[in-house]
Amino acid sequence: MSDIKRVNVGKRLSDMAVHNGVAYLAGQVADDVRQDITGQTAQILATIDRLLAEAGTDKTRILMTQIFVANMKEFDGMNKAWDAWVPEGYAPPRATIEARLANADYKVEIVVTAAV
């Protein structure tokens, strides 16, 4: 049986768990919530890059992405940062859902699963 590696373990959650060749990231949110949705998305994607690197993988190996936006009217702003980040030919399967997020200042939250 494979070991489970957990990263940035807190009382309530970990930022990531790696098991059996797959990295499972928790929902990532922006550190600077004063940014618009494009800025928040760019921050989150940078965090995802760091976490994936820590697991020994990268965004070209994403298996699935779930994106939660607080207001679908800002969908284009989120996609602006997303499109600049995803390498051509590596766009993963993705779902985008409008949802009330845990903090009213969060505009977007992103969950990623990636092969290691």
C-alpha cells in the first residue's frame, strides 16, 4: 500500500494530498482578495504551480479542474488569467460552477487533481 503525503497540514485541511501517483489539491483561493477576479485567479494559479512542483508534477499533467466563481458575470475575467496560464495542447477537463464561497471577498476558488 502506498503512503499518503500531505502538504501544509492544518487543523481542518491540507493544501494537498499525494497518493498512488495522483496529487489532489484542496480548493485554492487568493491571498490578496483586493484583486479583481483576473488577479485572484492569477494568484491561485501561481499557488497551484508551486503545489504541483512540490508534488513533482506540473500543469501539463492536470487530470481535472473544478472552478468555483462567486459571480458568473465575471467568468470572462477568470478565463483571461486561465487562458494565459494553460499551455496550448494541455487544457484539462474542467467544470466551472457559480457558488457562494466561504469568504464574501473570494471571487474564485480552484480545485485541481493531477498525475504525478
